[in-house]
Amino acid sequence: MKFSEFNFTPELMDGLNAMGFETPSPVQELAIPEIIADKDLICCAQTGTGKTAAYLLPVMDKIQKNKIDGFSTLILVPTRELAMQIDQQMEGFGYFVSITSLSVYGGGDSSVWDQQKRGLMEGADVVIATPGRMISHLNLGYVNTTKLKHLILDEADRMLDMGFYEDLMQIVNHLPKERQNLMFSATMPSNIRKLAGTMMTDPESINIAISKPAEGVLQAAYMVYPEQKIPLINTLLTDKDIKSVIIFSSTKLNVKAITKDLKKHKFKAAGIQSDLEQKEREEVLRDFKNRKYQILVATDIIARGIDIDSIDLVINFDVPRDAEDYVHRVGRTARAETEGVALTFITPKDQIDFKKIEDLIESEVYKIPVPAELGEAPEYNPKSRPAGKRKFVKKKNLKKK
Ligand code: ADP
Ligand code: MG
């Protein structure tokens, strides 16, 4: 299949060519015709499958063909990084098209606010926003939403994880009832279906390889004791031609500690987590993309959805508590059909969580023996930990207080 079969406007096709897009990805092939046909759509496909273009292209095409002018499209996203990334992709596709876009996200000083306000009042065609900030603007009454035609929720699952449900509902109340709703998500938990049920009319549904890491990712794991993790990274990266590595950790405290440890071992590493200012985050990401840093240490929320090409290696420094997060982390490598490697460090107390991941992805991840020089390592035996032990400990602590 070719992009030309969608009959996009010549200007949009020029943009596609400039971006180097030749053939549509499977999600694009399925989603684009539905969107052109004005259907509501729930699209569930793993990270890296090309969901952004799947909605940007048909929506831009419609705006251009129907000569729609003014605020017609609202894209809601969980993080500012994602908003910026989508805006960039839109600029690429839209290079030969006169469609205006505006990102609206939190942080920044009053000049940023004023700029967003101005853009909203002028009626940018496409607004890409995080929910909290969008509501703040909407509540002040100067945003004209009467022409809105497309509402897009990108990374809907993550927005709900981050507690944006009420915000989303509030935003929807500001919009005309007659509109096209498009929802994109890497996973489809029940709360997403509920959300879809309340805001969509008879949606089409596209589901692609749910909860399976992209093909082309080589997955493996190490059973380790906590103190073996940093030495193991050291062994894995030393004297190898590995240019870009993302290390995931669940908490920002861990991100800071790991980054510090890596720097101590002379690695070019930088951490990114929610304590950083917007500017600092952008800088870190840019420097990582430009290969100034070999290693980016990140929390799930920050790294989710960020598109960085050619990651050679993903390391899960800890086992994600939510099995779906594993799929997202692993999806950071092997984007758009390249190859990549994802390694997970499992400590004895994480075994049961890891077993849940293996159940979810319906395959057993190969456990590589820890190099002998790092000392004796634990064995993988997910049944060995008494069920509920952690809970019991927590309860005891609570009583003490
Ligand atoms: P998702 O939102 O599903 O995680 P993205 O939309 O971020 O995925 O796309 C992942 C990467 O693949 C991006 O770098 C994007 O530019 C690239 N990509 C998407 N579709 C195509 C295509 N049809 N041809 C070439 N590259 C593509
Ligand atoms: Mg995406």
C-alpha cells in the first residue's frame, strides 16, 4: 500500500516525502480511511507503530480540503514533551500547507502563558495541549470552541493513569457535541473503554498486537541482587559500541541515584524526571539525541511517548510494577522496524512482578547468567516468595505509627 492511495492533497504529499515517509504502517493503513470517513475511532497499538501520523495526516488533509479555518482540532496529550513532539511532526508534514498549530502546556513564565492565550484567541487550527493547562485557558472564556470538529486523545491510557479523567470530562463539556472523537492508546484497560463509552458515538475499533513488544526487540533479563545492578551496567557497556542507552527506573529518586552512580563510573549519563524544569528537560533530550550523552536515565512518565531514534539498548533497572509499562519501556528500542535490545534486572523480590509481565506478553524472557566476576547471583524462581509478604510488612509498619 502507498500513501498516494489516500488521495491526500499534493501539498501534504510533499510534506510526507520531505519527512521520508513512503509506505503507511499497519496502524496508518487501518486508521486513516476511518478518520477520513468521519468515524469515531478507538485505536490501540503498541508504542512505535506510527500512531501520530495515523491521525495527523487525515486530519490535516480534511482541514485543507474542507478549507476549515480556525480552531478545529484539539489534541490532548499527557505530557509537554509529547505535545512538543507532535507539534514538530506536524510542522514537518505541514511544511507546504498553511495550517497553524499551537502547543499549550504547563510551566513557563507569564510570557509563555500570554503567548498561549494569544494563539488560542487567534484560533490556531490545531491545538496540542496537556489537559490541566487547557482547562485553565478554557475556564477564562476567551477560547472559541464553536468551530471544533476533531477531538483527539493521544496516549489516553497514560492520561488516565496520571489522573486526568475529570479534566478530560471538563474539557469535553466545553466542546460542541457534534464532533469527531479519536482515541489512541498503547493499552486498552477497562477505564479507557469506560471513557470511550461516555464521550464517543458508535466508535470503530482498531486493535493491533496488543501488549506485545514490537518484533525485532531482543528481550532478555538478569537475576541480580540490588547491589549488582550498577556493576552489571558497567560490564555491559564497557568497551562496546553501544551509542544510545535508556535506563528506566520507576521513581525520580532512583533516577537521580543511578545517574550519579553512572557518572561516578565515568559514563556520559543524564537523568530526566519530573523535578527538572521544562527547559532542562528539553536540553537533556536534545543532548541525548545529539549523542552528547550515551545514557539517558528516565522515569516511565517522562520517557513514555518520546520518540528518539536508534536507541541501541533499553535497560529496565527495576521491574515496572505495572506489566503494561514493560511493553512501553521495551518499545523505546526497535522503533519503526529497526532492531534493538531490552534487558531487565530482576531482584528476588521483583520475581512475581516479572512473572506477571511474562504472562502478559505470553512468552518467557530468556535469563542471561550474571558474569561470574560480579559474584553469586540469585535464581529465578517466581513461586519462591510467599504471596502477600510485602503487604504484611507494610501493615506492620502502619500499626507502629
Ligand atoms: P507511536 O505514537 O505509535 O508510538 P510514532 O507516531 O511516534 O509512534 O512513530 C514512531 C516513529 O516511526 C517516528 O519516528 C515516526 O516518524 C516513524 N514513522 C511513523 N510512521 C512512519 C512511516 N509510515 N514511514 C516511516 N516512518 C514512520
Ligand atoms: Mg504516540
